[in-house]
Amino acid sequence: MTDTALNIPIAVSEELESPTRRALRRLFQRKGAVVGLIVIATFMLLALFAPLIVPYDPIATSWSLVRKPPSALHWFGTDDLGRDILGRVIYGARASLVAGAISVGIALSIGVPLGLLSGYRGGFIDALISRITDAMLAVPFLILAIALAAFLGPSLGNAMIAIGVSATPIFIRLTRGQAMSVKVEDYVEAARAMGNPRWRIALFHILPNIMPALLVQATLSIAAAIIAEAALSFLGLGQQPPQPSWGSMLNAAQRFLTNAPWMALWPGLAIFLVVLSFNLVGDGLRDALDPRER
């Protein structure tokens, strides 16, 4: 009897809690997601305040400091041109994080409207968009990104466009499936019965209810986009030297793995930490936004 009485206020408070606050509370209850958020926030702050943090110019060369091991002056050591690796890793975070965010933004801006149109409208439009999506999904994501980047030309901007276009089919497929399941719900039928036009139903009744799934997928896609940007920079199709990028740093380090392993250690560790953190946050968001979780 006492336990039941104690549980009533808790249940009532959870029912009165807004969906956003409930999702945030559930997210911060997951240790992995919290660790991921801390790591991502740390890299974002380092990238944002890089000019104030980095003591050396990341593109300045010094022949007297070629491939020096980590020391008190250069915590991460120097590379094959005498450049400070710590500064290049911090400045490289700018390219990777911006590429991840903008690439996913491009994929969302193209994929969500097309997927929403395909899933809600159906018919010939659905068949046409679905066949184009299937054709793009038949090509592996990274292979398609490399082909588009090579066609557009080597630069960070073109790499972001290539990654965004390559990730678009994932969001088209996800949005289409979610829209098809939501459009048969009672509240959508009620909105249609009240005479709401199709565009209003799609934007104000279907889209808000599929946003949680899109948010989770976007978080996971940022991790994939960071790996893709590093791969393109490694191949010379992304950020161009001498501007720092984690992928191009790994490309330069591959020739000195025996003599200067620190050249590959730090950019590789940065990619690992950021990608792992975005995946942890994505898993946490998936659990936090799941209405079946209690």
C-alpha cells in the first residue's frame, strides 16, 4: 500500500513532463551517451577556440624539428615537415566536424522532402523516387562518395557535397517508411477529414512525428560522414595540403609508421574518439526517444 502511494506522484510527474524534458532526462541517464556528448563538446570547443589554444602555426614548417617525438614543447611531436601535430589535430577537427555536419545537412535537405513526398503521395511518384533510391543504394556509400568527389574535383567543399549526396538515399528510405506508417494513424485521418490540405498534413502532422527517427539517423550519419571525409582526404580528394585534416595526416604518416608512429597515432585516435562518441550519442538518442522505454 505504501509503495503504491509513493509511486503515484512519480507516475503523475512523468505524465506531466514535456516530451523534450523526458527525452533529455532519459538521454542523460545513459552513461555512454553522456561520455559521448562530453567528448564531442570537447572537440567542438577545441575547434572553435583553436587560434587561442594552439601555440604554433599548424602549417608552419621547420627543418630543424622534422619527426621529433612528443616532448614538453610539442606534446604530440612533429611531422615529416616539422609541423606541430597537436595544432594540426586541433585544426583538423574543424574540417572533420564541419564536413560531418554540412554533409548530413545536405542529405537531410534533399532526402527528407523526397522521402516525405514518396511515402505520403504514393503512386507513380513513389515508384520513381524508390527506383532511383534503390539504384543509388546499390553502390556502396564510400565508393559513390569517392566517385562523386573525383568528378567534382579535390576540395573540402566538393567532398562535403559528395558525401551528402551519397548519404541522401538513406534518409529517403527512412523518411518514406516512417511516413507510410504514420499517414494511416487516426490523428492523420482526422486532420484529413477536417479538410486540411495535403501539404499541411505532411508538414504539420506527419513530419513532426517522424523527427525522432530522423534525428537518430542524422547523429549516426555524422559519424559515417567524418570517416568518409577522412577517407577522401587520405586519397587526396578532400581537404588539400597544407591545410590540416585527419585523413591527410594519416596519408603523410603511412610512410613513417616505423620511425615516427606518433604521426599516425594522434589523428587516428581523434577519428576513433569522435566517431565512437557520435555512435554512443546516437544509441542513447534512440533509447531516449523510444516511447516504449520507461
